[in-house]
Amino acid sequence: MTSVHESIFSYGISRPYPFRWFTPVVIVGFLVATALFTFLNFASNGYDLIVQTSSDPNTTISEGIWFRKWPSYLTSKVKPSCQSTDIHVNTLLFTNQTALTYTLTDVWQARTGDGNNRAVLPSLTYFNNVIDQCSISSIEVNLEALDRSGNQFAFSEWGAKVRAYVSCTIEGAAGRTSFNLTTTYDYVPEIVSFSDLYRFLGTNFLDRDKEKRASLYWGESLMSMYWAYLTRSMQDIRANATNFSEPSIRTGTMSFTPNNSSISDIIDLNFFEVNYRFVIDKGLGDFSVIFPGLYNDSLSVANLNGINAYPYIWIQADSLAKSIYSTILTDLGQVSSTPNILNDGDTLQYFTSNFSLALQHIANARPGPATQDYDTLKAKTGPLGVAPSVISTNYICQIPRLKSGGNLFLTVLVADLVFLQALWKIFTLATDWLWLRKTASANQCQGCIGGSGAGHQRDLSDFAERSSEDKTRRFEEVGINIMEGSRRRVYHRQSSSQQELLQR
Ligand SMILES: *[C@@H]1O[C@H](CO)[C@@H](O)[C@H](O)[C@H]1NC(C)=O
Ligand SMILES: *[C@@H]1O[C@H](CO)[C@@H](O)[C@H](O)[C@H]1NC(C)=O
Ligand SMILES: *[C@@H]1O[C@H](CO)[C@@H](O)[C@H](O)[C@H]1NC(C)=O
Ligand SMILES: *[C@@H]1O[C@H](CO)[C@@H](O)[C@H](O)[C@H]1NC(C)=O
Ligand SMILES: *[C@@H]1O[C@H](CO)[C@@H](O)[C@H](O)[C@H]1NC(C)=O
Ligand SMILES: *[C@@H]1O[C@H](CO)[C@@H](O)[C@H](O)[C@H]1NC(C)=O
Ligand SMILES: *[C@@H]1O[C@H](CO)[C@@H](O)[C@H](O)[C@H]1NC(C)=O
Ligand SMILES: *[C@@H]1O[C@H](CO)[C@@H](O)[C@H](O)[C@H]1NC(C)=O
Ligand SMILES: CC(=O)N[C@H]1CO[C@H](CO)[C@@H](O)[C@@H]1O
């Protein structure tokens, strides 16, 4: 007699599913599911995030990958993202038009409530926001002669340092933030190289493109031309004074602020209000000052020009201020600002029409890049216009990169297998449940219910052998533990009467 030892582990006895559709459904389902799972796993696991710097985070985020529009619970691990950057007060910056360089001087947010209506911030938190609502509060022209370096003197006896004060806003994540910028323009700065004498210097502008950024190309031409014209005029005025043995101007400053009554025509000589001081060096430490009060408090360029007030540089200085005003608005991308020389061909022609006259009144510093009027050159330069600007800076971004071949294969394979196994279990559980509910004998082995089929012999051979050996042996209970899932287990329990028979 064989001894019966029961292990705590058991094995399953399987029966083929009695459905004609089962095999094709499983094979087709397997293929479809494999394709679907591979697709999903590729999207959610196929990429690594790597750190990169980008100067255009909006494009970096939006270009990203083909499934970036998918719900984030699938793709959160592979979505490209960028951090905003902090631009601290006193930092130099420039825009993506790559023209002038600005210093950030003040950052604040409007605050309601307590008496102090602005909250000063240490830095501008910036995420490629378009610069908005810029206004130029004033433009100052500082004139100097003998106090400059010998190097600068060789280019031009007089120098002009132009400084503009600008306020702008951005619409950021934390709401509207305002900031002040200043920019300085000096065509012959202290760092100019002596080897560039009699050449176009191109100072203060980072880059120029007469095709793509024609407005700024003309802005630079206007600025350098009126800078050269103004400084040479100062030189002529002093030479004349010396001729007549009269004391001459040693230094001077002019401040241009937009006229209160917001004039929209930039050609108008009332466009700016002007205030100024000129110091006349009388020698032996004596000096006198020229200021507007000398002329019945008149502050407009039109008035000063009309009465031919000394020194006679008002038109050149006014044109220089207007050139800088327009160049800054163009550089900062102020699309909606109407008073702008560089936006309109006729206005630009008006301000460039004196270029040939100006070229007869320049010192050794050669202006440029354009030295002829707009109508003559417009076929060779691109279209005028103002485009929106952003501050140029670098952002730290995390962008997805496809894993290497072997790594990708393994990752997707493992994830696919997990999904396929889960799907198989769910499918067989459901099928078993439906089948068992419909058919009472479905959880009995085929031999027990007296049926015969092609697939059951192997499973039941041991059982059949035993029953032929001893016909008295009965199996009372055959249980199928369907909870075990894919492998059906049939528990054969010998009844107590069978036990008795064996013992006999
Ligand atoms: C600067 O950036 C803005 C916003 O992205 C864009 O519209 C504009 O064309 C850019 N300008 C240049 C010169 O690249
Ligand atoms: C910034 O500009 C505003 C408006 O022009 C001015 O009131 C403010 O004083 C400026 N801030 C600084 C620090 O210059
Ligand atoms: C870039 O994206 C930020 C945040 O979405 C937005 O505030 C900014 O205006 C965008 N910049 C451009 C140039 O579109
Ligand atoms: C100075 O005077 C001389 C002759 O007296 C004259 O030739 C010259 O053109 C004058 N220069 C100016 C700048 O007036
Ligand atoms: C030269 O100076 C004299 C004397 O101050 C003045 O009368 C004359 O208008 C000046 N000429 C020029 C061209 O500045
Ligand atoms: C400008 O206008 C304001 C009020 O609108 C006034 O207080 C100020 O005195 C004006 N300034 C000048 C220079 O006219
Ligand atoms: C401002 O412009 C008006 C003309 O619109 C002019 O009459 C006035 O004198 C100008 N004010 C100053 C201070 O220049
Ligand atoms: C151009 O020159 C003419 C004649 O000298 C003068 O009336 C006009 O104001 C000048 N225009 C500019 C923009 O300098
Ligand atoms: C209206 C008026 O008083 N105008 C005077 C302003 O000053 C100039 C020069 O000082 C005089 O010539 C004007 O008469």
C-alpha cells in the first residue's frame, strides 16, 4: 500500500476551456495588449530626464516630446520643465533683440492696503515674460570735453554720455511686477581702441542685422550720427568762442522729458521738455552757468531754437534724444508705442534726410552703419517694425531623453510582462467565474463526472489507474480552487470510508 503524505503545497489540475472562441481571443488579445502596453510603457518609462540650460524655455517645454499633451499621471516623469530665473538688482541685461545693454535698478510690486503702496523686491523673478508697458521717464545728455581721456579726445574733442531712465512691467506667475532700467550710450566710451580711429565703431550695440532687425539697424545709425553731429557742433561753438577770445563751455547737461500734453508726433519740437545746465569756464576759477531761467523759463526745444539760445545745439540734441527714445522702445519691443521714429518710413526719412549734412560736421569718430538717408537705402534693408521682446537669460531645464537601446528594451519588456500577467489573471478569473456560475460540474475533473474528452487523459491518468486497481475506492469530493487563478487546482480528498478501506 502506498503511504499518503500531504504537503502544504498543492498542484493544479487543469481542464481546457470548452469554448471555441477562447484560443483566438487570447492570441489576438495578447497581440493587441502587447502593442498597447509597449506604447504606454514606452511613453511613461522610455525616457530619462536630463538637466540642460535653455534660453527659450517656452519652446523647450512645448517642443518636448510627441505625447506631451497626454494626462500627467502617465507622463509626469517625462514632461520637460524649466525653472524661472532671478535677475538681481544692479545686474546688466539685454533683450533678445541684442541691441542695448541695461542695468536693472529697481524692482517692485504694487501693494494695496497699508500706506506704503509698493513692495520693493530684491530681484526680478523672470520666466521669459514679454516686456510690457515701458515708459521712458527721461533722457539725459551729458557733454564733456577736456575731462575725457586722451584716447577719446582723439576721436572727438567733445563727448556725449546719454542715459535713459525706463520703467517697464511684466506679467509673471506672481502677478504684475514693475522694474526700472537705465541704459547708457556713449559712442566713444573710455574703452574704445585707438586702432579704430576713422572707422565705424559699433559700440553699445551687441549685434545688428539690417535684414531681420532693420528698425534697430536704423536706430543705431541715427544715434551714432546725431552723437557725432552734436559733439562736433559743440567743438565748433568752442572754436568760434576761442576765435573771439570769449570764455567757452566746459561741461554741460541736458535733460529731456516727454511733454506733459503727450504729443503723438515725434517730429514735433515740443515732444520733449528740456532742462539744462552749461558751465562756462571763465578761467582763474571763475565760471558762469547757462540755465533755462535766463530765457523766461522757456523749456521747449522749439522755443530755445526759436530764440537761438546759446549754445546752438538744440536740434541735434533733440534728434539724438528722439533717436535713443525710439531705439529703446524698439529694443524693449513696445509694439503699441506710437511715437517711434523707427516704426514709420516717412518719419525715419525725415530724421535721416540730414545725414549728408551731418557727415560734413563730424570729428574723427565715424558714425554708422547706415550713412545715407532711408529712401536711398531702404531697398537694401529689411522691413521696419517692432517685435515683442524678452530679456535674454539662461534657464535650467529638465528635458526627457530616450533611454539607450538595451536599457529601453529591458525597461519596456519588464513593464510589459507585468501588465500582461495581470491582464491574463483578470481575464481567466472573469471567464472562470462566468463558466462556473453557468455550469454546476465545471469545477469537477472530467473523470469524476464521467465525461470523456481529448485533453483530460493526461491529467487524470493517475486517477484512472488507481480506480482500475481498486474499484472500491471512491472519490467523494473534487474541488477546484478557482481562486488560484490561471492554474486550476483540483483537490482530491479521500473520504473517510476510503481511508477505512485502505486500512483493512
Ligand atoms: C524675442 O522673443 C519674442 C517672444 O518670444 C519673439 O516674439 C520675438 O520674435 C523675439 N525677437 C527676436 C529678434 O528674436
Ligand atoms: C523707478 O521709476 C519710477 C517711475 O519713473 C520712479 O518713480 C522711481 O523712483 C524709480 N526708482 C528708482 C530706484 O529710481
Ligand atoms: C513663456 O511662458 C510663461 C509661463 O507660461 C509666460 O508667462 C510667458 O509669457 C511666455 N513667454 C512667451 C514669450 O511666450
Ligand atoms: C576763426 O577765425 C579765423 C580767422 O579769424 C577763421 O578763418 C576761422 O574760420 C574761424 N573759426 C571759426 C570756427 O569760426
Ligand atoms: C561766433 O562767435 C561770435 C561771438 O560770440 C558770435 O557773434 C557768432 O554768431 C558766432 N558764430 C558762430 C557760427 O557760432
Ligand atoms: C505737468 O502736469 C502736472 C499735472 O498734470 C503738473 O503738476 C506739472 O506741473 C506739469 N509740469 C510741467 C513742466 O508743466
Ligand atoms: C508742451 O507742448 C505744448 C504744445 O502741445 C507747448 O505749448 C508747451 O510749451 C510744451 N511744454 C513745454 C514745457 O515744452
Ligand atoms: C535738417 O536740416 C534742416 C536745415 O538745416 C533743419 O531745418 C532741420 O531741423 C534738420 N532736421 C533734423 C532732424 O536735424
Ligand atoms: C515773452 C518774453 O518775455 N520773451 C522774452 C524771453 O527772453 C528773450 C531773451 O532773453 C527776450 O528776447 C524775449 O522778449
